[in-house]
Amino acid sequence: MPIMHDIMDHEIIVLSIGQGLQQGMQEGLQQGMQRGLQEGLQQGLQQGKQQEGISILRRLIEKRFGPLSPVIEERLAGLSIAELEDLSLRVLDAQSVNDLFNL
């Protein structure tokens, strides 16, 4: 690899390559941190929305049917946002908690 040795013998080229690598690593790190922060914020917002939906739906169900059993509490905690939205509409027509959760 005589060409590589010739290139590496030139200080300016070596410094330039080193600076480019360092700049590239810093930019990559910044982009990675930004992406991680954005994904973390999105996940936090989704979890907050889900918890809020569970809380509201719990109050609606309790108002209509009385206190919830641990089984129903557990089912509520495992629902996705879409499932919570669907259940929030069905609570208006359900005749019982068992009917609401198809038990």
C-alpha cells in the first residue's frame, strides 16, 4: 500500500481526515440524541394520553356500573388508545360491565 503511506505522510491530509471524522462523529451523535429525544417525547405523550384515557373511562364505567373489580382494572390497563376510544363509545350502550368487556 505505497499510495496509502504517501497519503498518510502528508500532515495536512491526515489532519483533514481526522477533523472530518471528528466532525462526522459529532454530527452523528447530535442527530442520534435528537432522534432519541423526539422518540422519547412521542412515547411519553402516547403513554400520557393512554393513562388519561384509562382514567376517564374508569370514572365513566364506575359512575354507570359501580366499583371495578381487579380483573376489569387489569383489562383497562392493558388497552391501547384505539381500544380505549372504542370502549368509551360502547360504555353508553352497554347493559353491564360484563357486556362492555364481552365477558
